[in-house]
Amino acid sequence: MSISMYRLTVPMFQRGLASLKTYLDKAEAYAKEKNIDPAILVATRLAPDMLPLSGQYQRASDTAKFALARLTATDAPKFEDKETTFDDLRERLAKTEAYLAGFSAQALEGTQTRQITLPGKSGIILPGDEYIATFALPNFYFHVATAHAILRSQGAPIGKRDYLG
């Protein structure tokens, strides 16, 4: 039994975005309780050469929207990557969710065989189902997990259940 490309993408991305929203709610409450400037949390990195929390949200958003755009040979909305507050990040998630909600199962029918060129300079081309399974979903969840790790490293009370939804 095969799984549809819709089920492999839209609900998976929606679930991860829901986790990211939960993280924001808990991080905001934590910052208020501990009298931490929220801007510090938004700018926190796990390591100097890694993106900050805001960058993790931006890349998760981008991965979801560009994956669907590549599969359907359509244009994704462009966001400016200038989020600096929890509310800015919530707004970006809401725009990404609205974009994802515009896709039907029918829009993704047959995309498992569409040839997708991986972003960057690799020149690697994969069929749509392999692109989703080996690149888009791992990349998306890397950024969701890294956002989780950044907030945990700062003491925010988020856990595995928040990640799993």
C-alpha cells in the first residue's frame, strides 16, 4: 500500500509547524516568568556557526513551502527573514500554514515522479518521493528539532511531547 504525496507532505509540515507554535507559547511564558528579554531567546544559537532560533523558524517555514512549490512547479510566497520577536515568528508560521492549507491531495497527485533538482550547487536530481523522504522532511525536522534544542538549552520547559505534538 502506498502513501500519497499529500499525506507525506502537508500534514507532516503542519504537524511540525504546530510544534513550533507550541514552543513559542511556552518560551514566551518562560521568558515572562524568568524576566528574560524575549529578543535574547529569538537570537540564541546552539553554536556560533549555527542559525539562531529565528533562523530555525525561517528555514523550517522555507523548507515546507519550497518543497510544495517544487513538487507542484509553482511559486512559493517569499518572506523576508526579518523576524525578531515571538509575534513575528507566529506571523510567519501563520502565513506558512495558510499557504500549506491551499494544497489539496489532487494538487499533489503524480508528483512522486516529478524530477526535483536539490537546492544549492549539488546538481542532484531526485524523483519527488525521494526528494521528500531524503531531503525535504529530514531538513524540515532538523530545524524543528534545533529550535527545540535552543529553547531547552535556555531552560524553557518544553519536552518530547511538545515535539511530537
